Amino acid sequence: MFQKNCLGLAEARAAVEAVLDEASTLPDAPIAVAVVDDYGRPVCFARMDGCPPVVVELAINKAYTAAVALLDTLAFAERDKGWGRELATYGDARFTYLQGGLVIRTGADGGPPALLGGIGVSGRMPDEDERLARIGLEAMK
């Protein structure tokens, strides 16, 4: 038997709220934000009014990819490019190389970092999506 840290709804909500607060400074550029657990299952999600459906799907897929691939989406893309690997190799249509998905980790009792899940933001330029996702990560600390 083992014990495992799990991402709670309170932490996920704090992340989503922090991202939405920051993103609301540009209401004409709506975003979507998703937080998933370590298996890629949704914990919390929100989208701004007027957010296109494709942006919603991309936010969810970015969070999923970060959690399941164990890498931020940009790092995942760079690693695979160096290895000459393509997304089709994985056989998972939800995987994406688009920037804006970050791994959520914690160090339990001073031990090695443990995977808790992923956060994904979509709707802006790639570097802005990632900046917003980092704001969400900070809100969980």
C-alpha cells in the first residue's frame, strides 16, 4: 500500500480564478483554462464569455498532455523534435505540442517532486498562454 498526494478542488479553483482574473484585463481576447489530475481527468475548468470551442478543447488538451506526458507542452515538443518523434507515435489524439500546458508538481515531506496534474490555457499567443498558466501554478502554492 502507498499514499499519494492528490490535487484538490480548492487548489484547482484557486488556479482557475487567478488565471481568469489576469486574463480579464483583456476581455476581447477570451481564454479557456483547465486543470486536470495526474491521470488527465478534469478537476476544474472555465472559459471566458465568447471563447471559441476550439480554444476550449485546446486548453483541456494542453493540461492533459502536461499531466500524462509528465512534461510542460513546450518541453515535450522540443524533446520529441530532438528525438525525431511525432505526436502520432503516441496514438493519443489528445496530445498536443502547443505551448501553454504546464505540469503541476509538489514535493511531499522534502522528498522528490510528485506529479499532481496539469494546467492548460489557450486563447492567446503561445507565450501568453504559458504566462497565464504559470500564474495559475503560483496560485496553488
